[in-house]
Amino acid sequence: MRIGVDVGGTNTDAVLLDGDKVLSWCKMPTTPNVGGGITDAISKILADADISADEIQCVMIGTTHFTNAFVERKKLLPVGIIRIALPAAQALPPLMDWPEAVAEKVGGTIHLIKGGYQYDGRINEELDEAAIIAAALDFKEKGLRTVAVAGLFSSVNGDMELRAAEILKKHMGDISISLSHTIGRIGILERENATIMNASLAEMAKEVVKSFHQALKDLNITAPFYVSQNDGTLMNAEFVGKYPVLTFASGPTNSMRGAAYLSGMKDAIVADIGGTTTDVGMLVNGYPRESSVTVDIGGVRTNFRMPDIMAIGLGGGSLIKEEGLKVTVGPQSVGFKLLEEGLVFGGYTLTSSDIAVAAGYVDMGDPEKVASLPTGMIEKAVDVIHNIMADVVDRMKTSSDPVPLILVGGGSVLINRDIPGTSDTIIPGYASVANAIGAAIAHIGAEIDKVYSYDDIGREEAMALAKQDVTEKAVAAGAERGTIEIIDIEEVPLAYVPGGTVRLRIKAAGQLNFERKKNQDRLSVKG
């Protein structure tokens, strides 16, 4: 028996699952103190199902707090930045392409240091440990509490970053250290950006994890909790405290995983229609398709994993405007004020939800409030709503073959026609809380991103070694060995490098090993 929670900017959704059965669910307003909304939502689903706190085995939580904090430049720490790459990578300094406002908040103290590896893990330059010590003393003098370390080709060999972390802790004490080889991929500038981002969120990560802990404690829930990552898998509380950036875009990811679970479809387009926006993505083998390009977050280019999500300004609260013969839908929206401002709820603002009611395919509020709307305007607005969806579906597809379309979220009722390019339109049960269900059914995952020489060991052995490495990494993270599956393989030949060199990125995921977790809990209690 487990609980899934998704903390959004407007609502906190929660669901209680017993195996595959949904026992109860709810939507509650998100509170300024994130723990308050979680407490309210979990209290309600436990009461509705008449389940006691001690029957819960696990709690899975998804949150948008870290994404919002970085985009809005809130609660960011100044970061000490170390790049281990000299004599290479001098021309483009750290933070060079960051928006000025955020660069001023997080940057300013930068040390470029000798060291780094070549593409195949061979040493390019020995690490200058004296320079690391000097940087540590400089950071300490300036009162910095978090440091980002990025090294040349450290995603292939992270030893120098690990050694730098040892030196920093020795000379600075108990500080937060973010190492780029644990966060990003090949490409030092974007990987360094992601690492600096992560370091700037260190204090907030501790606060959010503490808030989650306190919320569960207040509910007398002693079960472990996990936080959703943006690839549809889970990380434990300690891990999220170290790597908050890995939660970026976990909300849409949870919705997509929930859609796959509720519909039974593994390959489809998913549209999560909320009050203000619609997030659209592609399911591949039950997981969101990853973005294949550099991702921009708050104006900063990064290369750590992110789902390929397209957001459009269509939602249940989207404003409807008539300008001459033209009708527009969104992108402006009344958002969470729909129940106050929508016509069918007694307000004075015409929204897409009002149009759906007036068109006769949605039953909500008071239909008499929209009975006088002109028929021609209603038909035009309905056409625009469906044309917006058809356009984004076409942009997400990679072939002309029709694919299923799964609609989730509270605004899923806006669509009542077949969308061109789709084979079927599915609105599964519990669609409005698909995000919380996606969190509840998430698996433990792992990923590796390494370079291999096929000339030296051959393709089959390289692939076997990579699969073994990622499987062991998933087991170490808490997955049950027998349930682990390889869910994605990316094989990229590096044409500019000799020796049949290939970059392998492999992802795996498996079910949470509850028995091992129980044993760990017993040991920690005894300790």
C-alpha cells in the first residue's frame, strides 16, 4: 500500500494505491509551506479510505518547487565554481552565457585549475591539488557554503572531481559540493551549467526535504518517502538533497507515467491539460521520450536528462476573445480562479471551460449562464481549441503514422473530437490525478553515459559491460534485481575520434525493493 503525491503550483494531488487498486484520491490547494498542503492531502485520502498511517509502505512525492525557484531566481545560494580543465577550455569562462540577473545571484567566485581527462579516460593533465586548496581557502574566506566542480571529460572519469571534493571538505568543513559527473553528460559547458544550478539550490533542497519529513511525521507515517525524478523514476530523500535539479520537469513526467499506467499504453502521445497550460510529450516504452537537444532552463543551457515536453497556452481557464470574425483561445488564463471567474460558475470571464459547456459536451457549473452565447462563436472557439491540440500533436510526432492520444488532467474534457494524426483518443479513469498516480507507481532508475572503444573490446562486450554497470547502479539505488529492465539505449559513434569509439547512454529501471528497504530500516533503528 503506497501513496503518491504531486505538488503543483496551484494544487497538491494525492492518491492511495493498494497494489493496482485506487482506494482514494483528492486535490487540495498547495500551501506556501509545502508540507501543509501535503499533510492536508494525505490526511484526506487516508480518512476517505479508512486506512491507518502504519499500513502505508511507501510515499512517493513529485514537486515543482526547485524548477520554480530557479526560474524565478528565488532562494538561490552564491556558488564557488571550480573548473578542472587547464590548459584546455580557457576561452569560454563559466557563466558566460547566463542571464545577467541569475549570474549575479549565483556566481562571481571562479577558479580555473589544471587537470582533466581525454575522451577515453586517459589523463590530459594532472590535477593541481595546491590550486584546489587555494580555491577552498578563498571560498571559505568569502563565506560560501556550496561549491560546483566540473572537470574535462569527467563524465567518462570522475576521479579528479572526487579528489577535489575530498580536498574541499578537508579545508572547508561541512559544505555542499556538486560534482558534474554525477549530474550532466559529455559537453563541459552545459554540464558545468547544470552543476552550478544544482549547487545554487543546495539550501532549498534541505528545506524541502525537511518539510517533507515533517509532514509525514505529523501524520505518524514512518514509511520511507521518495521523490520523483524527471525521467519517471525515483530517488530517496538523501539523493534529492544532493541533486535537486534532477526533479526539474518531474510534474509532466509523472503525468505521462500515470497516463501510461491508467491506459495500459506504452507508446503514445500524452497531453496533460491543466488550468493554464497543456504539457504534451511522447511515451516510448512507457517512459517519456528524452529531449535530444540542449535544454534551456530559466535562460541557462544544460545537458542533463530532460523529458521532451512541449507546453502550450491551452487550459480549462484559457480566455476566449472575439475580435471581429476571429476567435482566439489563450494563452492568457484565469488559472486557479476558474471557479470564481468562469461564466458557468457565476463569474464574468469567458473561458474555454464555458465554451465546452455551451457546446454541450461538458457538464459543469450552471449551463444557463452560457445559454445566450452565439452559436457561431461557440463553434469557432471549439474549432480553435481542437486545432491547437492538432498542431502540437503534429509537432511532437516523428513519423506520419497515426498514434494513440491519451488525455489527462482536469482540462482533458475540453477535447471531444478525433485529432488528425491520432489513431484513438483515450481519457482513462482518474485522469485528473494522473500526476499523483505516476508518482505512486514510479520505479527506481539508473543511467550511465560512457565512451567505449569497439576496436579494443568489440560492440557486444561493450554493450554487455554497460548493461551490467547500469543494472548494478539501479540495484545500489534500491531496485529489485529481478525486475530491472533496460528501457533506453543510445549508441552514438564519435566519428572524429579514432579506434571505433562510441558513446553509450543506457537507462534501466526496476521496482522498489521493499524487503531490502525494510532490512535497512531495521538496521538503522538498531544503530
